[in-house]
Amino acid sequence: MRNHIMELPAEDRLMYLCFTDTANSFSSQLLQYGRSGDSSIVTYKLREQRMKMSVSLVTEIIKQYIDSGFYTCDYPEEIAEILLMLAVSTSDEIFGPATNEDKWKRRIDAMITLWRNCVHPPESHLDELRDNLTCFYEDSMTRSNSCNYDSHKENIT
């Protein structure tokens, strides 16, 4: 995966790593298993491993962004760690699902503000991040509604 990511245009690497199904499919499937209630140990270990494995790659990408002037940041490794904690906790819904559109829009605004203040990216990068996060939350709301409907339907029959 590292080689494929490094072949992408530099400004696309971080978004690809954080938001594409290709980059996240295996770990996402494992995390879904962990969240299913069958194994909380699996969930914890996978989350931990997912973050540890990605820190060096994300740090490398952030350093490249800094070198090219795309980002301004004094602590690339620490920012990589924070980004991964945000990405994993958001995708795992550690703080609970955003139950309505206002809630997830506030979460997105907070993440955008944090990212703007941490690495000072171009607005176009923040717009892309906002679009990706919006798609993530819209998809999670759709999945949540269909899951609620399916479980409700099972209770009726």
C-alpha cells in the first residue's frame, strides 16, 4: 500500500490514506467484527495496531507536505498521531454516532478548525476534507438508519 500511496500526487496522499475504501478495507472489516460485540479485545488490538502501523507513513506524508510548502507545522509526528486518533475514533464512533445532521456538522467544523490551526493547509485541502467527512457521516447515517430499520423489522416478525 505504501508504494501505491507514494505514486499518487503528493497533495492527494493523506486524503487517500484516510478516506478510501481501498486503503482501509481490511482493517475496516476487522473493526466491524470487533464492534459486533463478538470481541472487545479484537477491537482494542486492531485500533491500536491500525494507529501504530500508520504513524510513520502519515508522518512521512506530512513532512513532504511541509517540505513542499503545502503545510506549515513544527511537529509532524505528533500531528500524524493526532490525525490518526481523530480518524480512528471518528470511524469507530467512539464518542457515539452523530445522531443528527447538526451534530455531525459541528463535529466536522471542529475537525476542520483543528486541522486549520495545526498544519495551516490551503483552503482547497480543507474543502476536500470537509467533503470527505460529510460523505462519511452521510454514509454512516444511512447505515445506521438501515440497521435500525432492519432490527426493528426483525422485532416485528
